[in-house]
Amino acid sequence: DLMWSVDKDFNLITANQPFDEMSKVNFGRVVERGGNILSTAYSEEMLNHFRLQYERAFAGETFTEIEHFRVPFEFWSEVSYYPIRKDDQVIGTACHSRDITGQKKTESHLRLLESVITHTNDAILITEAEPIDEPGPRIVYVNEAFTKMTGYTAPEVVGKTPRLLQGPKTDRHQLDEVRKALQNQLSMEVELINYKKNGEEF
């Protein structure tokens, strides 16, 4: 995490080692203590952005922003600003920046997967991984294709177990194989006769 502080003239007061290392990568040099931190901005847009952020803190506001940078490489950062006070006067701001690029990429990937799951014509049912024994893993999500295939709405099945789909012709041996796979955290594929809400087999 990067940590640094700036006085009300935008001069760098303190900075930790990760801040210095970032400076070398981004600016080709360590930003000197006492130097104007805004001189490191790449563009007028970035310059104005940082000036506004610091001025909010100089006005006494403590806040956190999610910032998206594309220069010199794309990354996301969560930056917090804290006013520094002396004798009830704000004399600068302390800053803390945390790289959340990985988190953002994961969120984007999950949104993509959610879109695929939501719009596929295949019925998808997601359960907890445990407990495998009674009462069994509970359903946490079903997509629209599942409701169309089975006749069950999401509120009717979420919180229950997939056993509600089983019936007289559901193969017990195949269910036991599924159980073994779950216990050993393995993937598997089976064919089962299940039952719709109206009792019809599928």
C-alpha cells in the first residue's frame, strides 16, 4: 500500500517505500520531499483531478475514492484522504492508496459469468457445497431457464435442497456417485430422471 502526506501548498511531506518505488516506475524518479506532488501528473485532466481531491481534504473532508488510471498502465486504486490538523487548523492531508486491480478484474469476470448464466437456455442450479449429509446442500440460485424447465419459481426452491426434484425413477446409484464426487470435491457428469413441479419426468 502507498502512504504519503501533502501540505496545503501541495508539497510532499512524507512517503513510504512503496510510494517511492511506484514513483520510480511511473515517473522515472523518486518524488522528492518538499517537491510539488502535482508536478507528477501526466495530463491536465489528472492534474485537475488530484488538485480537487487534495482540496477536499484541505477543506476538512475525510473520504475514499475508487480511481481508475490508464497511464502508464491500466490499474484501479482505492485512495483514502485524511485531513491533517494542528491547533484545529487543517495543514495538509495524509493519503493511503490500495491497489484493487485484481479485485476489479474478478468483479468484471463474475459479471460476465453472471450474464452467461442468466441468459443461457440451459437450466442452471447452484447449491452450497455443504452439508453433504441431511438436510443436504441448499439451493442458492437458479436461472430463468431452470424455472421454465421445471415449473418452479426461484422463491419456491432457493433455500431447499435439489432433492425436491427427485422421485420414484431417480437412480439412487447415480445419486450415490454424485455424493462421492462431492465428498472428494471432484467434477462429474450424470444422467438422472428428475421431476417437474407438475410431476412430469424430465
